Amino acid sequence: MEKGCVRRFMNIAVVEDNRQERDALVCYLEQYGRKEGCELKISHYSDGEEFLASFGKKDYTAAFLDIFLRRTDGMEAARRLWEYNPQCQIIFLTSSREHLRQAFQVHCFDYIDKKDFTYQRIAEVMSELRRRIPAVNQHLEFVCGNRSVSLPMRKIQHVVSDNNYTIFMMEDGTEYRYRIPFGNILERVEQTEYFLNCNRGILLNMNDIVKEDTDVYVMRSGHRFPIRRLDRVLIKDKYHQYQFTRLEEL
């Protein structure tokens, strides 16, 4: 049986009605993915309505939006995207700076002046994007028997060991049970910044912890997990540091 591994990819939307500029941006993004070893899933659209129609079908990490689009313009598309998926990062494409104040009002991550539309500028934005959201769309992948399993990391609420099995509880309440050593999963999952090994055979997604008591963590689902007594101070320090970092990013 193979050990688990963590795969990272980004879903990118390109929304640009100028075909030449759209094709160039897609080409730059593909070039960046190959050069940096980053798996990108790129979807491209020629107008805002087409892009909005894709909501619910695709979960975007980032969207490159031309401000001036046919039908629904980029600014309106950004507002509706923010309402639907506030975690998606918006990068505006513009040939004018007159709308920049509005752009940042809709939580724009960055903007690209079309006069500076080069691979170097795209690579700069993508590298900053990856630095800011390193864990987006990570999947935990492993082989169990003759099955290949892929679980979205952010949606795993907790992982517990049960004899020869490892149980994954997802944020929607779905439970997956696989015959794979917990140690194989621990080795990979613990590398991510938001998982906490609070006790033997227990991993918690710190984003789903709603309460810390003296000796237990309470999860969003209501599950309660004991905090290892031997190094309780270090475990709590890790949790507190993660929460502090999240506050700084808000």
C-alpha cells in the first residue's frame, strides 16, 4: 500500500472579451504552471454572463477579470463572485486606473495594467497569490487496496485512528473509513499549517475548532477530543499561534 501524498492545484478563471488578450493570459498561466510545478486548471470566458453561469459548477481559487466586459461587466461580476465565494481572489485586468478605487471596494487581490501585460507580471501576481493562500485546493491522495482516494484537505474536519483503519470526518458530516495506517496520513497531513495532532491517533482541522477547554477541543460538529497531557502547553501554543496568524490576515 502506498503512503498518502498531498496534491495541490488551483482553479483559475480568465474572463476577457478580447480573444488575443485572453489567449495570451491563458498561455502565460500555463507557462507559469509548467515552470513552477504548479497544477493549474484554467477555465476561460468571453463575457461576464458566461462566467457567472459557471458558479456552482466550479470552485475558483482566483479569477482574472477584465473590468470592461460585454453584458455583465467585470465590476458587477466581481461583486456577485464575492457574494457567492468570498475566498476566491480577484485580479482585475484594466487599461485605465479610473476604476481602481471601486476595484478594491470589491476586495480585489491585485490588478494588472494591460500596458504591463507580460509573463513577468503574471508570474509576479501568481507567486504572491500562492504565498498568500498556500493551502487552497490541496487534496490528500492515497491508495487503499485497489482504490485511489482523493479528499479535499480543507473539507476534512478531523481524522482519527481506529485499530487498522483511519476515519475521515468531512465538514458536511460524511464519514470515510479506509484500511490505511494512521501514521501514513499523519506524516503528510501534519505538514499543512492548519492540522493539529492533539493526541495519539487524532488530527483536527483547526479551522473547525470552536472551543478550547482545559483538556479538550470542541469541534463545529460537536465532537470533543482530548488534548494530550504530556505536551499540552505546546499543542495549545500551536493552536493559539494559528488563530493569531488568521486574525492578522483579516
